[in-house]
Amino acid sequence: MAIDFSLSPEQEDLQKLARDFVRKEFSAEVVRHHDATGEFPRAVLEKAFELGLMNVHIPQEVGGLGLGSVAGTLISEEVAAGCTGIGTAMEASQLAQAPVIIGGDDDQKRRFLAPMLEKLSFAAYGVTEPGAGSDVQGIKTTAKKVGDDYVINGSKMWITNAGVADWYFVLAYTDKSAGVRGMSGFLVPRSTPGITVGKKEWNMGQRASDTRGLTFEEVVVPKRNRLGAEGEGWKIAMAAFDHTRPMVAAAAVGLARSAMEHAIAYARERTAFGQPIAMQEGIAFLIADMAKDVEAARQLVRLAAWTIDQGRRNTKFAAYAKAFAADTAMRVATDAVQVFGGNGFNAEYPVEKLMRDAKIFQIYEGTSQIQRVIIAKEIFSRS
Ligand SMILES: Cc1cc2nc3c(=O)[nH]c(=O)nc-3n(C[C@H](O)[C@H](O)[C@H](O)COP(=O)(O)OP(=O)(O)OC[C@H]3O[C@@H](n4cnc5c(N)ncnc54)[C@H](O)[C@@H]3O)c2cc1C
């Protein structure tokens, strides 16, 4: 009896806690308000924080729960089923925390992670730049060693939580000539002089989430804020994705599940040609495809999360899960709009927002193309 697909009682409790939280706090009005205004959902996140649904991966050694990836994916799916804009605002700090958990020393964990358990606060992961996203090696930000400090210059783009974060994980070149082995990661408090936070971007979807550019001009950070050794930044920044991609994929599953549930309810109720449209094979098959793909995506998420929780390398499974779940979310949301017909195209109905929100899953944390690049590399270079 080696394979067991069931959740443990603790995992079921955590899933229920997240589900009940979403039922209570993510009313249609709240979700619509944050989508329409782009207002950061601080009040909702205060409640998530009080319930212990945020920062769940902060290690026990600094007072956190130290929960694993499977636990994170359970929360992520439930929250995303309510609203992925609020979900991204709630979970983006984890992408900044992951490099500290992976590559930080005790002092860095104590200074940057422990305070996040005391009060609601945020962190942001700053890798992408105006000229380089998928091609991380193309970043231009530099960190020059001056005495016991580093001086950072450069710009970051599309940084989730940039406007609300207390600190940033920043990837910069300490030695351009060494390629990816010349990159180092830094923990930069937002209060450091020389940082300019850009305007909030008005995006197609997930508008509750705060996305901005960041500029660093002669920003001085002490050596003790460098993660790992000089030249280890790229490795640490990429390793973070093995932990966070299963969670992002779980959020895509949550969105797809929500779109499917709306489509099923509508197909039962809407009549055409004298019967519910669910009785038309063309509609029923669309929904059958949604159901099988949502479940397949969920199982890939669990495999990727479980593998890393066992302390095993999961890069390939994390890429499978991210690519499959993101593409599934986009397809299911698009098909849900189709099931709703003209109503689906209208903002009064929920699936219009879901289709807008779904698109970003194929772009952030590595595009769907980049996931395939990773998978192909795993197939052709590692076997
Ligand atoms: C809302 C939002 C939030 C984000 N949050 C963060 C964040 O918190 N921190 C952060 O650092 N970044 C963040 N990003 C950036 C995101 O990770 C990048 O947008 C993404 O990695 C793609 O990079 P790019 O936009 O530069 O596109 P490009 O890299 O310019 O890609 C353009 C197109 O070319 C394709 N392409 C590129 N290279 C290849 C290849 N080798 N093979 C096949 N196709 C390829 C891509 O898939 C894409 O379709 C965010 C972006 C958005 C929009």
C-alpha cells in the first residue's frame, strides 16, 4: 500500500480552514470591488494573517509553522477558487521568502522572516527587469562591492507586492563576466535610501495584486544582507521556483475549479431548444473536459509538492504542474465563457473576470514556453 491519494486529518483541517475563510471573506461584492478598483485587499489579508494562513513556510527555528509544499498548495487552491487577485496578494511574499529559507543564514532568517510573523507585512521578489524576463541572464542590475557593503544600481519591472513590501529579494550581477555564476541575491529593506517604487500597473486581471517597477540608485546594502556566497544568487533564485511553482499551479487549479463550477451551474439552469444546455453534448463534453483536466492538474500539483516535501528534486514535476495547470486554467476559463454565451462576455457574470485573471498564470513564475524549455532540458540533458 505505497500509494495513498488521501489527505491526512491535519491537511484536511487546513484545507477546511482555508475554504471556510474564503466562504466568509470573499463575497462577490468584495471580489468585484478589488477587481474594479485595484485596491490592495489589506482587510481580507489581515484576517488571513490572524488565521495563520499566511507565511506558513517560515521555518520553526524562527517561530514559524515550517509547513511544506503540499500544505501550501491546499491553501493556495482554496484561496484562488475565491479570487486569484487576492490570492496573489496573499501569497507573493512566499516567493521572496523562499530564497531566504533556501539560502539564508540564521541571522537573515531572524531579521527578515521572523518579523513577518509578528504583524501583517509583505516582501517582494525582484528578478525581472524591463529588458529581461525569461532570459534572467539578461538582467542589468549590478551590485558593486565597496568595503563591507554592496552598492546596487538598476531597475526591476513587474514586481508583485513592490508597493506594500517591507523588503525585497534583489538579484544583481556582482561579476558580469561570470554569467549566471556572477549573480548574487540581496535582501534590501524598502527604507534604504535610493529606492524608487513605481506606479501601480493596471493589468488585464488579478487587479487586487500590486505590481510595480522598482529603481535602485546607489542603494547601499551591508554584506550581511547577501544571500549565500557571491555568485550563488541565480541558483538560489531559481531553486525558489521549485517551492513556489506548485503553489502557483495550485492557484491555477483553484481558478479552473471555480470557472468549472460556474459553468456547471449555468448549464443546468440555462435552457435552449427546450432543454437545459447541459443536455447538449457540445456543452456537456466541454464540461467533461474541464473536470478531467482540473483533476489531472491537481494531481500534478500534488506530485510536485509531495516530491519536494520528501526532500527530492522536483524541478521537472514543478514545471509539468505549472505548465499544465496554467494552460488548463486558461482553457477552462475560456470555455466557461463559451458556456455562458453572451452573458459570459459581460462583467456582470463571474466568468469574464476569471478569463482575464487566468492569463497571467501562463506568464508569471516562468511562462508556459519556459516551463517547456525546462521540461525539454530535463529530458535531453539529464537522461
Ligand atoms: C502581473 C505580473 C506579476 C509579476 N510578478 C513578478 C515578480 O513578483 N517578480 C519578478 O521578478 N517578476 C515578476 N513578473 C515577471 C514575469 O515573471 C515575466 O513577465 C515573465 O517571466 C516573462 O518575462 P517577459 O515579460 O520579459 O517576457 P519575455 O521573456 O520577453 O518573453 C516574451 C515571449 O517570448 C517567449 N520566450 C522567451 N524566451 C523563450 C524561449 N527560450 N523559448 C520559447 N519562448 C520564449 C515567452 O514565453 C513570451 O511568450 C510578473 C509579471 C506580471 C505580468
